[in-house]
Amino acid sequence: MCFISGLVQAQTKGKVNVYKDPLLDSLIARRIEVNTVKPTTTNPASPVAVNQMGYRVQIYFGIDRREAFNEQARFKSLYPRLNAYITYKEPNYSVRAGDFRTRLEAQKFQAELRSQFSTLFIMREKINAPDIEPNK
């Protein structure tokens, strides 16, 4: 036979006491700081975002640096609300556009770009998660 004894206290109605380690607040603040994307020259308007895996459409791939920047500028003139990212992996430059959560979104955008850009590929990579708009 086993007896379990415990102390039962009644709480005051509507009042909750929270006891926590003060280091918890500093850890939460540090996580927010780490997950805040800092503005850069290629991504000037960066709100707080969490990086996640997603898709981008590659609009240029080649060895010409000037051509990569020209393609990025041309894309930005056509789609000013979307980001275009230039990456360099020796000896090639690539320009990838958009931050899409699903492959379907990237495919729809790729179909829209077909008339302006010749070679398009969908690439899975880490993206800057776009804000979710409630009206969509």
C-alpha cells in the first residue's frame, strides 16, 4: 500500500505568480537579435525575419560580374517589391530572385518571368521568410 501526501494551496482568483530565472529574458533577447536580418547592400530593407528553407528562381548564371549586376538591376526595375540576390562561387556568379515558401509559388513566378529572362531554374535554399499577409 502506498500513500502520497501533498500540500494543496488555493490560488487567489485572477492572480498568477510566475517565477523564472532572469537569464531566460536575456536568452530570449539574444535569440531575437540573432534572428534579425541586418540590412546589407544587396538586401537594404530587411525587417525582422526568420531564415528557413524555401525556393528562389535563378535568373542568371555565368562568369561575367558586370552582367550579373545588370541582370539584378533589370529584375529590380521590373519587380521592385521583390529581392534579387547575387552570389559568387568561383568562377561563377548567380542571380536568384524571390523568397518563396513553396515550390508552387516559385513555379508560378517562373512562368511569369519566362518572357523577360531566357534561362530560369528553381533553386531550393535558405530564404528570408516573407511576411504572411492576412488578406491572401
